Amino acid sequence: MAVSASGVNAKPVGAGVPVSVMPRLPWPAALPEQVAAVASVLAAAPAPLAEAALATRVIGKRAWKKHLSQIVATLEALGRVRRQGTLLLSAGQPRRTNRHPRRRG
């Protein structure tokens, strides 16, 4: 994965959906800041992200990835994150469906 000196990754992430350049955030030490960081990454994403794609948006040296699922589940329980199949989206993002709207004629 190509990362520039500024820590920005321009490759597509999450289910092959191209994502605009999103900065990679450092993983905070304290739990409240970790929850806020995950919520902000999902809120800034222009499209739903897979959990693996979410993990690429964070930089950390500790074993932080083992806590990511639990943080996502916490945000989901609080209503801040929704699941759409295997993808995650911020509760503030509109739901995306494969259905086409019916035309009224």
C-alpha cells in the first residue's frame, strides 16, 4: 500500500469503492479518544467501509487492531454506526441500496 510522507493513502479502500484522499490518524492511547477516532473516520468516509478498510485509516504500534471490532460494536450500540452487510457507515450517512427508485408515470 503506497503511503506518502504525509501519511495519506490515495488507493481505493473498502469493497473496491474509490475513496478520496483520507489522512491516516494515529491510534490514541485512551479509550474515549479511540472511540472518537473510529467515529470520525467513518463520518469522514464518502462511502461505507469494510472493517479491514477502516483499519487502514489508522496508524498504531500497539495491538490496537484487536480492539477495533469491540469499538465498532460499541458505536453501533450507541447508534453512531450502522452496518450495511459487511460494510460500516456513520449513522449520519444516508443508507445506500441497490434498488432503483420507482418512476412515477
